Amino acid sequence: MIKHIVLWTLKGKADGIDKQEAIAKMKIKLESLTGKIDGLLSLQVGLNKNSSPEAYDICLVTEHISWEALQQYQDHPLHKEVATYIGEIRKNRAVADFEC
């Protein structure tokens, strides 16, 4: 099984809306991928509650059946649509992929 973890901080005024509204919208968009992409076993979105200045705003954890399934997820048109939106509103991004 492959785990894919992504952390983001968003711009102060993202997508022309308040940052907290943008985070909520992003969560809905990410969760909409559940059950729509072959090889995607699970998808969780967490909203940060840590007040540290180093903390990220939102976290995504997905599980995939294989490295190939992770690549298919990343290449999938639905994922690309969400990724494009996120690219417009994000300030920073960190990612890690590992086998477990």
C-alpha cells in the first residue's frame, strides 16, 4: 500500500474569499474525489488546529494499492481539476509518498 500525504498553507485572501472559506471549499473539492478514481483506497482531509506559525492549514492523506495507482490518481482528470484550483490558492505545499 502507498500513502500520499500533502500539506498546504493558503494565501491570506484565496480565490477572492476569506481564507477559512477557501479551506472549507478545498476540503469539499478534495473529498469529492472519493470513490471516483480506481486504485484510490481511502482519502482523508484534515483541517489544522495547531496555532504554530510553522503549521500548515490543511492536510490530505490518501492510500493507493500501488505506485501505479498513485500515478493514475495524479494523472486523473478529476484530480487535475482539483489540483489546478489548489494551485491558484495555495501559498506553500509539502508532500511525502511512502510504501507501508
